Amino acid sequence: MKPGKRGCGAAATVLVVIGVECHDGGPGRARVQHITSASADVLRECVLDNVARGSAVHTDVWKGYNDTGRYRFNHVVTNLSESDDPAHGVMPEAYRVAGLLKRRRLDTHGGA
């Protein structure tokens, strides 16, 4: 692991929102969008632009998602740090897409 700050504040971090349709048979379509910040305004626009009203929207506890339920979505919040399950077990489709994006970046840029 590289030393330094992890997560959203890490150097050279590119913020993206990942949304994946979930069906009984597995994942459906995925949406990945580069965002300039993880503010409530930006996240709200991403959800409103990409999710059908009435759908269940599963998020972590990031405060930028707090108003999601106000827009006729069933907002399901999971505190990943308090969950007994690992994050990739709670939201496997989103973590699979994130892993594929990271792998693609490493393959394309040789890790640079």
C-alpha cells in the first residue's frame, strides 16, 4: 500500500459516482460519472439524471446523499464502517465496477 492520505482526500484522486442496476438475477446496466465534488448538489443531480423515480437507491452514510429520499426514491443507507460485512459484500456490483475501472487504469497507464 502506498503511504499518505487515503480516500477522497488522497493526491491525484478522481471522484466518480458509480450506479449499478440490481436485479434478482444479478447486475444490470452501470453508470459511471466523473464528478467535481462529492457535495449534496452534485450527488443529487447524478441521482436525478440517472435513476428512475420510485427506485431504491442504496448509498453509504456520506452526508451528500441525505436528501435522496425527498425525490421519490426509496433511500436505503448502509453504514459500511459499522457493518459486519465488508463493503464489497454489501454493495458488490458497485465495487466490481470500481475494481474494473482501477484495473483498466493500471493496464492503460502502467500504474502511472
